[in-house]
Amino acid sequence: MDNLVQQVMQRLEERKHTSVEVTFNHQVAPPSEQIFLRNGKVILKDISIELITDLYSMEKTNAWVKWVLEGISYDVKFYFLINEQMVNFIPRMMILDWPILFVVNNESPVIASYNRIITREEIAAKPDKSILVRYQKQHITDEALDICNYKKIKIKIRTEENCIWRE
């Protein structure tokens, strides 16, 4: 029995460090659940704005939405590869609260802050080349702006807290 437990623990540890790239195509069924058993990280390429809106709305008639939600229940880390224009279509709460990391051009994570005032310390802890989504009522300190420039963090300011389709 101890050997079996050890094998399971070893497999779970290996799973944490394995990843797979999947190309989204709404006309094709998503891969099987087996992908979640073998990989702790799924990189989803070529996603659409429709998938983001359906996922945020929990549109369970969409097979890809069901697949992503199933992966989340398996504790899979999702990385959605997007282009910079798509950032405006991602609800801020999805950036903050969902277990999905949106990545622009394969290098820039999309980040946001809960805080009304974004400080130097908060920005210093963020990855270089990130894209910070903030809304107009959030303030950013001058020191935080300096760190943004140093770390090449782009700032996208929204007029409303939500994205353009949620207003």
C-alpha cells in the first residue's frame, strides 16, 4: 500500500511540471479529460473573444467552456495566449479572480489590482513586461509608474471597471 501511495504522489509531483499546448478551434471538439490527468498546465492557443465571453458567462452549452471548467476542477493551470487587442474584452474580475493567466504575445502576462491605489511594492512584485489593466478610479503612485517603466510594464486604462462588452 505504501508503494502505491508513493507512486501516486510521484505522479502528482511529475504532473505539476508537465504542460501541453492545445490549439482552440470552436469547430472541433476539445481534447479528452485525459490531458488533465497527465498535465498540470495547459497552454491554450488561438482562443477567440467568443470563448472568453462564453467562459465568463458560464455558457455550458459550449463544449470548450465545459472542458476548461473541467480542467479547473482538476487543478490545472490554464494559460490563454491572446493578442494585445483582446485585452479590452477580458473582464477585470476574470483577470483578478479566475485561475487563468492571460498572456499577450507569448511573453506578457495580463495583470490587475484590487487596490484603489497601486503602489511601488505591488508593481515590484509583478513580472517584467506585464500588461496592467486598471480602471480610471484606480490611482497609481509616481514610484509605481517608475517601476512600470523600469520593468517595461504597459498600463491599459479602462473608463469603466468592466471590459467593453460588459458595460
